[in-house]
Amino acid sequence: MGDIVMYGADWCGDCRRAKVWFRENGVAFTEVDVERDEAARERAIEFAGGRKNIPVIVLPDGRVLIEPTNAELAAALKD
């Protein structure tokens, strides 16, 4: 599996939960802080179809998850 990229912020509870889930399940990911990187924030909004919700998780196959639950993460990575 290639790189998973998670666009998020330190203050975001759903972002913290997703990071914990990735780590507990041994899933490698790259975290991009949208608070510190304006270009990344714009990319995340673009990936999310104009929505400003985080986390935005981009899977290696190009699928995009916006504020996924743990169950949605598990299902997406099972495929």
C-alpha cells in the first residue's frame, strides 16, 4: 500500500482519533497540518469538494475520506 495522507490540525478531535486509530492498527500515514500550511489547507478543501471539514484522508488509490469514523477507516483500508 502506498502513502496515506491525512490533512488535519492538532486541535481537531476527529484528527486525533484518526491518528490513534492509524497507530493502533499499524497503518503508516503522513500527517499534514492545515493550520500551518495554507497551500495544504487549500488542497484539503479541494479534495473535500469545497468542504472545510477535517480530517481529510487521501488513500493511495485516490479515494478521499472526510471525517471518517473508525469503522469507515477500517472498511476503506480493508478493500
